[in-house]
Amino acid sequence: MTTARSIILSTVANTLTTVYTNTTGKTSVLKSVNINGIGDPQTLSTSAGADEWLYFGTNMAALIPASFGSSAARGYTVPISVPLSANRLLLIWQPDFMHNLAQNDLHDRATIHTQIVEYTGTKYRAGPIVNVDIQGFMTSYISGASVTLHAKPASGSIEGSSPNFKAIALSATKVACTIRYGSLMQLFRLSIVGNSVELSGLTNLSLTGTFTTTAHHYDIAPVSGSTTQITVIGTDASSWKIRSFDVPDTGAITALGTTFDTTIGHSTYMGVVCRNNKTAVGTLTYYTVACANAATTGSIRLISYDSSTSTFILLGSAVAITATSNWQSIEAECLSADTTSNAVVVTNDSNVTNTIRTYRQTSTAAATNTLVSLGLNTSVTARTISSSFRWGDSRAVFVGDNCLFMIDSAGVGADLISNSTDSSSVVNYRNLWYNFESKPLYTFYDPGTIQIDRTAQYYSRTGMTSVTNSGVRTSTGNYFPWGHEYGNHYDWSEVAGCWMVAQYGKIYAINTDGVILDELSLNNLYPDLSSGTYQYDIRNLIVLPSGRLLMCLAPRTMTEPNYTLRYAHNWNDSQTTGYAISTQPILNPKDLNRASVQTTLSLSAFGCSAHLTSNVDLNGDERAYLLWHNGAASPATQISQYYSTIWQTTTATSFTSAGVGSWNVGYNSPNKLIQDTPATTLYPRGLWRIIGTNTSTLAETRQLRVSAAYDIIVSASSLAPTGFLSLNGSGTPSRYGTTAKRYKNIAVVAAHNPNATPTHVWSSIEGKLNSPYGWYAGQYGTNIQTSNSQYTSLAVTSRGYAVAFNSTSGVSNATSVAYVFDSVQNITPRVTFANTSNGGFYTLKSTSGNVFQIYNAANATNSVVDAVYAVTGNNDIAKFTLALFDGSNTFFIANQSISTSNTTYIRTNDTYLLANNNSVRIASDKSNALSALLTIVEEV
């Protein structure tokens, strides 16, 4: 006997969702499926369920930063990585160019960024970015281009060793930071609430004069069994001293006990401290102190510390260590998993090119100087160790210039640049290590053998067979979204139903939850680059309606250390040919790794500073337009057209640059293209405007302007600085920039312009611009933006978008604003938010073709902003997916597109047998767009 069941879905979810499971114990049959377009007039619906995790981040920060250079350039944009728990880190870095801005980008303020990142087991993800302003207690810090977080203290001897900024997590919700600049030294607290730093917990204590009145090296370490105490070691004019401090969860930071003499003589070279026992022995922590007392000599001492009385005791005698030539590095790390004493000191000097000296410490009675040498695979005279990490309880990782190695709890070392096929480099470079315990990420560089896969990317360690095993180097699955996204390096593929994201030398297909579906290296995509694919990053990337990928390749910028990073957007050495390339259509995420180049366009110097966008012309053909910059002395703005599957005309505009030393020498052009007028018979491409600048002087580089509307190819040269709108406002010329995002028929450009509060938002819907002036707060109501509402972020879908002006205040939770628009109403916002949580950072993201969300966590002042918006209407195209699931495997049986109009429907009469416990799953790539009727026949 059988019985029929009908399952009606008023709306099909935008993720593959189980709608029927056979629980009869017998066989059932899927007889038919009807899919209807809902076809309502355009609606903006709201629901809860947003979150604050981001999956795009930046691909503009240094991947392989230069290790040489002055304090002004060393490690710029490279985060300080602070483990909060096994797979959760707090990143701390200086701002600069990640904000879509031009010139110094707040570099003249003592501002640091903070952001929590996680590895979940299937993906990496990033939380809100919160500024912390340390200007209040470091009054001369970061003045112009003076110093970076990674620079040595001013009177230290070795650049790259023992940097002036250090941080350790005392608990999962509290980080203690120290910073030394000139004669100033501060200890301050960062408090973490939820998934971001909470500014109300920012507290500092001056350590100036505690150890010395000049700026020498120092180090910090936690106290075992305590979540409030740390120890700091430093030197005065006679010897190295150590002292403890109390960093409570709330309230003032205080010094404990007295400054204690280690009896190791003073030196301008480095000194370190690490605990020997992870777990306190009663109230005791045993510390290994290793310090240089001259250019080639030093000592190791064992010291106990009683956290209940804040007292130190010297144990045994100091033992000597030596360097053949001057010290390059002295570092130490704890290897203990319990109360057992286990630590290691590592040193190197400039005369020993491929050897690290290690001194394991296992005693609670006295230090030892028993030497065990670790041979590395490269011979480099300028090797320095900048930092160390506990990788779990039984491994210590040491990382820095030309080095990345591990020591396990038995004292056995391993070079993580595993063999000569990985690296034989003799040039300076800085390795990076992100200490996710389950799957750490790292970088290395070798122009000699050009790496196995010849691609600029992150690597990971996987396959660890024990708590001491280092695993194997893994080249896939390492997409790492952190930092400020600038919006041009990813795009939604309607045909593949996923995001296509560029990061360094890789393209990733990821789903809306940030999980990698497939990936492709630049070397496999375009192996014929004349100077080697390892020298190129993939910058701007868009997906055309056909599924073709278009992108720009930027040469020699953030992946090769011979090219010095300039603090103010300047990479003068990057005057090398870039490329614009296109691929054949990619119709499925799993096809990405088989993509190949279809056509290329050579771009001269500064081609990496570009904006890529597209539209559909009057005949329905897809076109793309690349705005880029050409020439060194006075770069002109160029526009190149992609049409009929090839790159075609390139036309020079009359927009020029102030020349070398300006934004054009870096990545991120503040000039953006936006369509002003839809395609017509007279103008089959439509009319376009440039939002940006014509820069005859550096001052003008900092002023935002809009051109008149012209045919983008025929009369692009008429896009001149005459008859344009000047939106810079009054006052001193200031930094400005633009953020741009697009989704098929919608393009949005948002400006940052401190001289023109409020800022402007331009949107082009189906090729029609909202206004040459754009929309700005206060245009039709009250302006609630402030001077802190500067960092722009966007989320754009097929029928709606959101824009947020996030706070730049690093002192308090300043109010920031966010707005929601749809394609029917893009002159005034549908919804306006004003919130202060997360330092005023809104998480905006698109989660499907017509769904975007806004999130801002609750705090003492504001309730949570948790809004998921779906914008639907007639004549959208939705992709309908139907699948069977047997408990382990998904088998797709339908995947086709349908109009959302209520006059359209699809009916499939194919029948499918469903065994007991088998399920039917269904999805639409657009929410609230389709309804469904399923007919099931069950045996009873």
C-alpha cells in the first residue's frame, strides 16, 4: 500500500536544506517537484541571524616583508600575533594603506589596529577591527614615519631582534602589551569582550625609568598560576633587572615588589626571560633569564618568583654563553606542559651562517649552558630571531629574518623550511608565523629555487602525528581573511554560486560561510609570466555574467623582499609590467582549478593601482572596463575595455598624478569608475564618470572630485578636470579615499573625506547614477555622522546594499553609522543605525545574491544590531538546486535557473527512489524568491 504526501515550501532557503526524510522503514518515491517564482513587487525583508565574522580581509598586507631597512619600515603592516587560546589569535598592527585611502592613512597618529582571528577546523575567519589609540601615553610615538612596532628599541644594537612592542595573553579575555620608544616605556591592558577588544578596558602604567632612562632591549613573560601578573626584564646602566607587575581585569595596573638585580652585566644587545614551568609549583614560577653582557658574551641565570610575595631569588650560578661574532639573536621559550621545568634558550650570531645554538633548561636548581647545535638548511649571515611561540605544550617555534624552526620538549630541533628544495635563499626576508595550534599558517620565500609551487601564498602545517611532531608543509586550504578589506579582490559568481576571491598568488572559490570549495594558483593559471609567477599578486578581480574571471596582476610589491615597503603608499621599485588577464567561463566551483588564461593585456608601471568594473551593453553583451595608471614621473589614468572575450581599446584620460611619491605608486587607486547613464542607441556602452582626483600637486591628491559623464572609450580623454564637482570641502587638504563594490547590475562607491563630513555614497542601479553628488547624510534629514565616521565598508547584492562609516576613534567607543538602501530607494536610506560597540565597527557582508547582513555587538550603551536583509522582486534570476542525501553523500539531481516572476515555474516529473533514512534537499541562491511543492509517495 502507498500514500502520497505533498510538501509545500512558501519560500526556498538559500542554503541546501533538508525538506523531507524517509522514515517509513521502506522505500519512498520523489514523484515531482514544482518550483514557482514568488513574483512579489520588490520587498525588503528583515530577520535575525547575522554575525560578526568576516571572510574576505585584505590581500594588500606584506606576505613576505623586507627584513632589512630602518625602524621606519621594518615589518610595516605585519601583525603582532598573540595566541588567546589554541586556535584563536589577537592580531595587532599599524594602519597605513589597508583603508582604501591615499597617502599616510592615519600614520601620523599613534593608532594600532586589533582584530581577533580564528581557525574553526574547516576555515579561518576574522572578527571586527577595533582601533586603539596609544597617543595619550606615548606622546611622541609614530610621528610621521619614525618607527614601527617591529623596530628595535632606539638604543638597541640589532634591528629585527627583540622588537620594541611585545604582548602576551594573561587569559582569553586579557592581553598585556608593552611598548618602548625613545626613553618612553609603557605597559597597557587590552580587554576582550566577545570577539573584539573593548576600549573601556584600556589602561596603562608608565615603566619609563623602571630599568633605564635610555631605550634598550627588554622582554616580558607570564607568571605561572596567575592571570594577573607578568614579569618584565630590562637593563639600566649597570645590569639587567627584573620586576613583576599586576594587570587586573579592571582597575589600575601596579608595580609589585621591587626591581631585582639578575647580576648579568649591562649591554645594548638583547636579553630574554621565559618561564620554565607552565603550571606553578605552589606559588613558584621558575624563570630562565638569558642576556648579553657584551657584543659576544652573555649569561643564563635561573630565578624563582613567588607570586604570593612578589619576590625573586637567584638559584645557582650564572653560566656563560658566547658568540663567535656579534650577537644577532637571543631568544627563549617554555617547553613545559605541567610543573616540570623545561625551557630552551636559542642564540645565533653573524659569523655562524647555518647553525642555531640551543641550551635546554630542565633544572630547578641552576641554569646550564650545555650546547646542542641545530643545523639549518640555509647559510645566511643576517639571520635574526624576532619572536617565539608555544605551539601547544610540547613545541616552541622561533621565527624571524631568514629563519623558521622548532624545538620540541625533548630538545630536538627541526627546520620548518624543510629541505633545500624549499629554500636556498641568501637574501633577506622575514618569515611570518600565525600560531593556530591545529593548523598554523606561515610564509617563507626563496628566489633561488622559487619554491615548489612558485606561488606567493600562505602555507600551513598539517598531519601532526603527536604533540611534538611538526607535521608536513601543506600548500592548499590556507585562505586567511584578516585586515581591512578594500573591496576589489573578490566577486560573487552567479553561475558558480560562490565567491571568487583573490589572495596573493591564489584564487579561491569559497561558499558564503567562508569554506574553500576549490583553489587555483597563479602559476597553474598563467605559468608564462616572464619574470616568474612568484613575483606577482592577484589584485582586482571580478566575475562577468558568463562566469569569466577578469583580474589584474601586480608585480613585486608585497611578496618579494628586495622591494622596500614605503610607509606612505610608495613602492618606487615596483615599476615593472603588470597584466590584466581573463579566463574562460567557470560554471562550477570545482572547475576553478582547471581554469586557463583566455586573453591578456600588458600594463606598464603602476598597473597594479587599478579599478576593474563591468556592465552589459545595449545588445546584452558583457563588457568590462579597467581604470589603471601609467608612467612614473606623472602617471596618467588609462581606461582599457574588455569586450567579445578579448582586451581591446586603451584610452588615456586627462586625469594625471602628482608623480612618484603619491598613492599611484602603490596598490590602491582612489580613482573609481561608475556608470552614470544606461546604455542607449546613441551610447551603447552608457556614460560613465570617474570619482577620484586630478593631481597636479600633492595637495590635490588629497581632494576628492567627480568628472563629468562621458562615453568611456570614445571620449575618455575628455574626462578632464574641467566642469567637475569638487567635494573636498573647506580646510587643509587631507587624506581621502574610496571603496567600491559591485554586484552585476549595482555598483556602489563610498568615499572617505575628513574635510567633507558627511561623506558621499554613489550608487548606480542598472547603469543609472543616483546623483553626481551621490547621497550624503543630512541631504534629506539630520546628519548623525561625526569626524570619527571615516572607515567605509560595503555589502552589495542584486537589489540592495549597505554602507557603514566605521569609527576611527581608538580612545572610546565612538558612535558609528550604517545605512541600508535598496535599488528602488537609493537616494534615502531605508534603515539607519548608530552604534558604539566593537569600537564602532559594523560587520557588513553579502551572504547570497540578494541577501546581506549588518552586525554590531551589544555593549553597555547599545543593544545588538543583528539584521539580515533579503531584497527580492520580479524578474530576478534564481538558481534552484535539488539533491538527494543518503546520510553521507549528496547527489545533485537538478540545478537550473528560473525567473522569480510569478508567471514562471518549473515542473520536473523525474522520479527518484529514496531508501529508508534518505533525504531530499533543496536550495535557492536567492532568499524569498522561489516557492516549491514536492510530491512524495511512501510505502506503508
